[in-house]
Amino acid sequence: MARVIVTSALPYAYSVPHLGNFVGSVLPADVYYKYLRMNGDDAIFVCGSDQHGTPIELAAVKKGVEPAVLADEMHQTIKTLFERYECTFTYYGKTHTEENKEVAYSFFNELYNNGYISEHEDMQAYCNIDKRFLTDRFIQGTCPYCHKKSARGDQCDSCNRLLEPSQIIDPFCAICGKSDITFKKTKNLAFDLNKLQDELRDFIKRNGKYNWSRDAVNKSLSMIKEGLRPRDITRNMNWGFQVPLSGYENSRIYVWFDAVGGYIGITKEWDSRKWRDYWQNEHTQLVQFLGKDNTLFHTIIWPAMIIGSKLGFVLPHTIKESQFLNFEGKKFSKSNKVGIWLDEALRIMPADYWRFALMYAYPETADSDFTRRGFADAVDTIMNDKIGNFAQRVLKLAAANRQLVEQGIVPESEKRVKAELEKYTAAFGKLQLKKAIAAVVGLAEQGNRIMSEKEPWLLAKAAKTDAKAAGEAKDVFSSLIAITFALGVMLYPFTPEASRKLLAHFKVVAEPTLALLSGATELDLEREPKPLFSKLTADEMEKLRKYA
RNA sequence: AGCGAGGUAGGGUAGCCUGGAGUACCCGCCGGGCUCAUAACCCGGAGAUCGGUGGUCCAAAAAGAAAUUCUUGGAAAUCCACCCCUCGCUACCA
């Protein structure tokens, strides 16, 4: 039994996540965590809303509300949505909390004391009307490259080029819209990543073998090879944690710092004592799920904070980096109306369908594409036809031929169950989630094959007059029931609702465990079988079609 | 531009780290079987110059004291180099 912390990258509390965000980190983390629980591991699953940063501050200023209010509202929305998708976090927290501030400060203070934080001066745009520095998207204007009026302080939304605020033509303040801007000298603090290069390289070489994707290892090593540079740790803004150092009253700790540290802060918010048992325990495995745009924060910056602070926090054991999910061949984009968002998706189909279909298309090693056609395939032919229909065949046959149903079957003694279960646990052990889902589908296929080969409905007829046929029929029924039960268990990480429905036929009401597969089962013949899944209806197809 | 990852039947993927006949998998297509089940299921078939080019490697024969060179025949989806295409990162997006 291992002690494990599973984390998912923190969603930014600015808007509702879309399907691509979901499948990139929270969903696979939840699937894996559910498996660990079934396996009896001592695991916790932490995630939460990332609440600081300029997008939220600017939106709040424009709306005339406190950033904390806005960020908490969105936090609630996201939290509720994940609950509706049956994500079973140990704790879903947020970053703007006292606990997380304490964590951020202890990192900051120790890094400062250990000599990893240095001061530097630079020029920043300043609005003389609003009396504030204009970081990132607080400054807007015309792009020097494409000459469209869509440039923000950090990037042009039209041509996607990265910009320096000083390059922008005709800059104006995003709050008051005026151009009364001067560049003022200001000082900021930076984290001297360069001083930790050697230790980081050793760490990555040591841990990179634990299920880190090729991309994550190579990208990180290549960045270190090029040479790390100091990275800003404070920003001239008003939203975020105060910098715990005099002379920095007008700055805040830069959002990335308390976002990665948020994993610990959120655990502390969950339990003010137990968090240490996980984070400051050298035997803990820290397994982190994230999208490829987020890798370097988890493989360079975050380990650098842990190593440099010498606070004894556990370093990432596994980095499960996902690639990107596209939508009908295009990038998800709110402004271009490409994609489906988590709230919209539930108005089309229940959570189980999204969980399964998304994991079926999980961009595990390469970008993948979400298409409505592919979704319909997964729902209709895999979930409904292969899995749901199989379970229905077995349960109906059993109900119609009660005298052939034997109780007390041990699912694992059925060789096909044993074989697919081994694939399933091996796949989860190596965090190969698409292989794990393939093992579930494979088991249903085995079941369907038995049906065709043994034709139990004919055996059942023959059994009425022939004792030998009756014996054979009982054996076949036992195999089919064992497989059905195992499907109920193995589906749990992917489709918890269907798992519950199926296991209810076996009088299992608690959260399933893998141990159930080596115990005796009891089929409840009084319970009427109802289809586990259904195909997309014309109405559902119509709703989907709107997302073109 | 630099760095990283991906490119495999009509579509979607596994295989690559550790070279050995494209026995792969799912959808779709064609043919057959079955009638327990949700018009579902099962079996068979067609369909791929594995993005491109060049290497690496092996064997035989020849020249040389030897390293090696050359000729012929051969194992690369997998290893290497370069090129093309897609995506990501490049430190002020989080």
C-alpha cells in the first residue's frame, strides 16, 4: 500500500473550463485517483481554483467589484461543475486563503534566507490617472507587427506574438482608456533558478523515469541545458498576496508562485494537521497531472522551490503530461466560439458519457481531436453496444433462467476476467490510462464472444431435458456473470454512475474495490435490468450539432 | 528563429525506449452467421510504399601488414542525420 498525493493542474478561476481543459488534467487525475482507492492505496487527491493574476484583477476593476469576490464566485461555479462530473477530490480548494498565504510565505522566506531571491530594477508602464502600474493586459494598443488594435501588454491577440509593453504603438490604459502613460523605474524580486540548475538536472534525471512523458523530460533538460535565468516572483499589481518584505508595498507575489505552492496550501486547508503526513514524508509519491503548456512550471520551477527552500516537501515522483485536445480540428477558443464548455456539455449528455468518451480520446502521447462523430462512435458503439448491451444480455438471460444461476461466484476465477484485470492493473500501474480503458472494453468483447460461441439461450432450452446441457449452461452463465460483475467494478474510474447501476444488481452499494473481484458475488434476481447506457437520441445529436 | 513532441489503411490510435515478415486495435466498408440482448452481438474479407531522403547494421567475395576500402546480396515504423508538415514552450498567460 503506497501513500500517494494525486494533483491536477489548478483551473484558473476566470472562466468555466472546456472539455480540453478537463481531459488534460482533472479528469485523468480523477480516474487515476478512483483506481488508487479501489486498489486500497492511501491516496489523497487535491486540486483547486487558481485565483490570482491580472486577468481576474482587470475583470474585477472593470466590473467595479473586489477581485476576491469575482474569484470566489467563479471558484464556486467550477467546484460545483466538477462535483456534477463526479470528480471525487479529497479536497477542492482555492489559492486565495490564509493557509495558502502561509505556505507561499514559508517558501518565500526560506528561498530569501537561502539566497535564491534577488532584486532588480526595470521600467514599467504607469497610468498617471489611475495611479497604478499597467502590467500585462492592463495596457493595450496597436500591435507593432500586424498593426491591429488588439495588442495587450504581453501578447497580441490577433497575431499571437509576444510583446514587450514598450513596443506597443499608441498604448492606452485598459481601465480609463486614456493615454496618460509614463514608464517609471520600479524594483522587483526574482527567483534565481540559475543557482539550482545542477540540482534540478539531477532531480529530473533521477525521477524522469517514473512515468514522465518523453516530452516532459526532454523539454526540461533542454531548457536547463540552455541555461536557466532568474524569474520574476513579484508583480506591480494590487491583487494577490502582499510581498513579506518592506519596500514592496505596491507589489504582490506573482501568481505562478502561489499557484504551484497551492497544492500544499489546499492540502493544508483540507486538514491543518494531516497535510504534513503527506507532504513532508519521504515515502509519499507525488503524482501530478497537467497539460503540456504547464510542464515547465512543474518540472523546473516547482521542484526549484522545493529544493531551494529546504522545507522537506516531497518532490514530484510522476509527471503525467497530457497533450492537447482539439475540437473538430481547431483549437478551443472562447472568442472564436470553438468548443464545448463543461456547463454546456452537461446540458447535452450526463457526466458518464463525457467521462468515458473523453478518456477514450485522451491525448495521452499526442494531440487528439474531439469530433462529434468520434463522440457518437464512442457512445453508440463502445459504451452502448459493446458494454451496456452485453450487461443487459446477461442480466436478462439470468432473470429468465434462474435455475441456471449459481450464487457465490468468484469473478477472478474466470480466466478472461483474470487476464483483462491483469492488463487493467498493469496499465494503471504505469499510468497508461488509454490501455486501462481498452482492458475494460476488451472484457466486454470477451463476454460477447462467449455469447456467440456458447449460445447460452440454446443451452438453457436444452437444459430442461438434458442434465449435461444443464451443467454446461451453469458454467457459461457463471462466466458471463463473473464478467458482468467485473465490468461493474472496472468501469468505476471511468463511468461511476454506470458502475453503481451495474453493481446494484450484485447488492454492492459501497464504493467498489478490486478486492471484490476475489470474493463471492451474489446476483439479485429480483432487480429488473435496465439499459446501462443509451445511444445518442436525435435530440441530443441536434444539440451537439449546434457546436459547429 | 531556437528548443521539445507528434506524423502508422478512408477516419481515429497502439507498436518505437529494447531493430526481426505491417498476425495489431477501434470506427467505417464488403461478405457470412446468430436471434439471448438496446436493429444489438460474433466470424471472415478488402484496404498501409509506417511524412520524405540518406545513413547506421549483417553476410559473401576482392585489395591491403593493418585501420580500412570496394563490389554484390540483404533485416528499420523502431536507432542516427537532414528536410517537409502539425502542435506546444521560449521566462510579463496562468
